[in-house]
Amino acid sequence: ANINIVTRSPVDADRLRASAETDSAGERKLSLSASMNLGHGANLLISASVFNNLGVPFATGGLAVLPGTASVVPNADGERGYHTFANLIWHNWSFIAYFNSRLKQTPIGVGTSFNGDPAQHAVDGRSFLGAFYKRSAGPGQLLWQIFYDRYRYQDRYDYPDGNAVDTVRDFNFGDWIDSQVAYSLTVPQVGPLTVGVSGSWDLRARQYNLEEGLRQDDTDNPNRDAAFFAQQEWKLSAQWKLDGGVRFDATRWYGNFLSPRLALVWQSSPRTVYKLVYGRPFRNPSAFEQFYNDGGLSYAPAPQLHPESANTFEVSMERQLAHAWTLVANSSYYRINHVIEAVYLADGVQQYRNAGLDRSMGLEFELSGKLWDRLETSASASFGNAAGGQPLLRLANSPAQISKLRLGAPLGGGGMHERLFLSCALQWISARNSWTGDRLGGALLADFTGTLKLHPRFDLEAGVRNAFDRRYEDPIFLSVDRLPGDGRTAFVRLVWRAWE
């Protein structure tokens, strides 16, 4: 999948905005953002947030836990951390910085230990610095970007070992640089053309673990990747358009891969568009999947892994209906080969292998618009069948249906005098399989939210999640195969736009 994230421009953001949030599940969060004009064509946006979740009481009844485990574990599943973001735009340049870190107290320990011990935890952080440069060059436009990425991870788990406890800590350090140069221009009588090159260089891909203080299996296997890509758009007629793209990747550890992509677009009328898309994406094994080894405690060294690859087909339709309503329909078929999975060996140790073969078929509908010119409405339904293995069986945590309905309406005199906005969201998730093959029931979840404008600069938001307190379970792949979902929780958030 391609996910394109477009952050808010500094010139579009509030000059100074602060918010404070809390909820009945123990969450506490503070956020602050500001934008400013620095002069000489420079604009800056900065934001930061800190959060601390104290955790909730966790009932262990019905789960396969170790003898002596409490029936209710206090303060389970807590976490704390921070996020920061900055964006500086100056003439043809754009600079981005992002830093974050999170400490997560896992809901269960290894060996189904629910002792609530905060010493068993995981800490991860992802940070990056990036620069973009964009300018006109000849008949087209040149774009260059470069990023430095940094990833850190460490954890601690206590493994039962007879009457003793074996403390194991994992450490992962990743540092790499990504860069890309692309040039776009319009080819006369053909259409837009984009060509470019990109590269990724691992500076460090180190991972090791400590068992009772002794370092073992210390590996550092940095990867290298270089790629060439091109995309051409052909305007076949007034109604037909063809987009074709290709990318060639060459990597240090996993060889070469060619990824084509085609999209045929038919605009049958000003209000209706049809698309037929084919793609052949891939994913290289991660450093953890290929090189991690904890001495055979839980993972065995993997054989040489190959990239996962897929053939994807999609057909979609988008139609603008009367009164500003929009209908979108999409069908898809994915065939995924060489899926990397953790396979259990005879001695109970896991090993990553290219053992999987997945198939996925889906049909999705979405309808959005306004009822009576005031009630914002969006509804969607997704039907899917995802199966894997030999023979093909429905994948765990893969519901056959997910349906959503969202309604929102302002209350008040209309225009600037509308002080209250109410919304509700309903979501139905059908039954799912657990990783051990058990069938977990579906759930209908309802959320309600209200936003009250206390003052031109103050908003108060409050709401209830899982308002009907539905009981359901989520499949997981840990010492147990399921955990109960969150019950009814309430939250409140105060937003202060100090300077607009």
C-alpha cells in the first residue's frame, strides 16, 4: 500500500494552540503547537505532546495463566512518552524534524505472567530529520529530498525457568539515510512524465540481547538499496487515461526486484470515474526477521530469506450524486507469495521462513454527504476473505465484514452562533479467528462525542467510547491468543487557541 501523509502548512495552522486531555482509562495528555512568520519568506510550525497512561485493572479470569497470578492485575497496559514535530518552509526549501519515544508496559509477560511488574516493558523511539528542495528546471520541475532516520528499541522480559526466573533484555539500533531525486515534465502530445533515482544506506542495523547480564548474538548487518523509477501518463482520449510506472530495486542482501504498476482510468461522465489498477509490490525482510537470534531461547537463526511479493488487482468507481453526495465502490484481489512467517520448530523455538501463501479478496462501499444540509453523514461497508497456508484457511484477526456509520450535526442558531457539535460513530466488526483457530464473536461499538465552544478561543470536547460497554475479545499472538477489548470509557479535552 502507498500512504501519503501531508502535514498542515505553517501558514494554515493556529498561531498558538494548547490542549489538555484525560479519560477514565487513565490517559493524561498535554499538547502544544505554534506557527510563526519569521520573515524573509520563512514560516515555522512546531508542536509537541506528552502523555502518560496509568493503565487499567486487568481481569485474568478465563485465561491460561501461571499459578499464583492475581485475579485482577492493577495498572496493566500502561504507557508514557512524547512526540515532537517541526516544519520550516523557506523559499524552495522545506525542513522537517520529528522525535518521539514511548515506554510501554505490556499487558502480559512471557509465560502468561500477569504480575503487573513494570520492570517488564518495551521502549521504542523513531526520529528523523529531512530536507526537501523543489524548483523549476528547464521545461519541468526538480525535486530532491534527503532524510536521516533513527530507530531505538529495548525491552525486558522475565522467562520462567523452573523455580527461577531468567531475565532477558533485547536491544535494537537502526540508523540510515534515504535520498531521492526526481524530475517531472510534460511530454508534448503524451502527458506528464516523472523519472528519478533513490537510495537507502544503513549506517547501523545492530541487535543483541543480554541474558542474565551476558551479551550474546551481537550482530550488525547494514543493508544498501538503490532504485530507479519512472512513471508516464498517457491521455488516450477525452475520457480515457493510462498511467504506467516501473521501479527497479537492487539491494545488498536480497537481490533485485522489478515492480510495475498500471492504472487505466475511464471518466465516463463529469460525475463518474472508473479505475482498473494492477501492481506488483514487494517487501524485503527486516533485519530482525533475517538476522535476529537470541541463542535459541525463543528464536533460531533464519535461513536466507527472500522478499515477499504480490500481484494486486483493483477495480473502483467513484460517482458524484445529487446534493453533494459521493459514492465510492472498490473491489480487490491480492495474491501474496513468499510471506515471511515465524514457524515453530520441533523444540518449540520460532524461526522466520518464507512459508506463507496468502490470498485476499475484498469489496468495499462508501457513501458520504449531508442530510437536510446539516447532518454530516458517512457510511462504509467492507467485505473480505483473507486466507493463507496450505490448505488455504481464513487468516487470524481477519473479519469477514467491517461496517461503519458516522453522523455529526451542529446545534444552535447557525453560522458563527453554532456553539455545539454532536457526533456519533458506530462500528460493527464480525467474528474473527484467533491464532489457535478459535472463533471470537463480533462486536458493535458505539462512540459519542460533543464539542462545545465555550469562548471564541476555548473548546471543550467530551465523549464516551464503547458507550454500550460491549464485551469482546481481540486476537493476539503472545503467550495467550486473545485479550479482552476495552469497556466503556469517557474522555474530556480542553482546547485553547491562544493566538489565531
